[in-house]
Amino acid sequence: MSKKFKKLCLQYSYLKMEEEETQNICASMDKDMQSHIEENYPDHYKTIYHFMPNGQPVVLISEEEPQENKEEANKNKDLKNLYREIAKKTHPDKKNSNSELFKESACAYADNDMGKMIQIATEANVNVSDDVSSETTDLLEENIATIHERIKSYKETASWAWHNTKNERDKEVIIINILHHLGAIL
């Protein structure tokens, strides 16, 4: 593997961890915001949150998780070869297989996610070719750009703003903006 490709693999891994951390922070802040609204704005609580029959809230104030484009265009040859090598070792029909890795690799393949495929290959003890094409490098760069966009999207949410507030007054401003956005009259 070239130094550039190795660096991209490391960057991908780092960004996936940052994305997971950011997503977890936003989920935690959603719960904090929900509790704050229920306690301080009980009349508007049901305006913001709808409840499922089992009592679980359906949050209306969080943005949906961004979805990746799962087009079925021609697959990258290195992605396809790596997927096949992983499948040889992890397919559920194989003895001592790891069906979870097989499922993850199928998702990575469907998503054209070369970075995830490389992580799975490492975990499954499948060698990644030292000779990857420039198209594969481009694909990995696209994967990285997509992760950057998802992280940016999370960091534009009210949940992230809530996480970064320094005082209660700023939290109230966030809640009031949410309520105004939803048409609530205070």
C-alpha cells in the first residue's frame, strides 16, 4: 500500500470514531433536552415529542441521520475482490465462520465503503492488496468526505449546540428557538 493510501485508511478510522462519538453525544443531549423540556415546558412537551404505543418517545427535534447514497453502479474492482476474500472466510456456510463480519462486509460492499471493508478485512485476517488502483484511492477519499459531511451535519443540530452551551441561559435560548420553529406560542 502506498503511504497516501495508508494515511487515508488511518484518517478513515479516526473519522469513524469521531462520528460515533459525535452521534453518541447528540443522542445523550437529546435525552437531556427532552428532560429539560418536560420539566420546564410541560405544556409544549407533547408538541415536540410524540409517543409510541409502548411509551417510547419519537423525537421531532433531532434531525434524521444522514443516509448514504447506495447506488448499484459498477463496483470498484478492489472493493469487489476484498469482499470476495472476506466472504470466503466469513460466509455463514463455512465452518467456524463469523457471520457478523460477513453481514458487515455485505453492507460495506452495498455502500461502496472501502474504508469499512478494509477494517473488516483486517479483523478477518484478510490481506489488503499492496497494489490498489487510483480509483480505490478516490473511493476511499469519497468515503472520508461522506463521513466529514455526516459529522458536520450532527454538529449543526440543536443537540450539539446544547452540548456546547456554557450556561442555563444559553440552553433556554436553544429551547425557545426550537419551540418557535415548531410554531409554539410562549
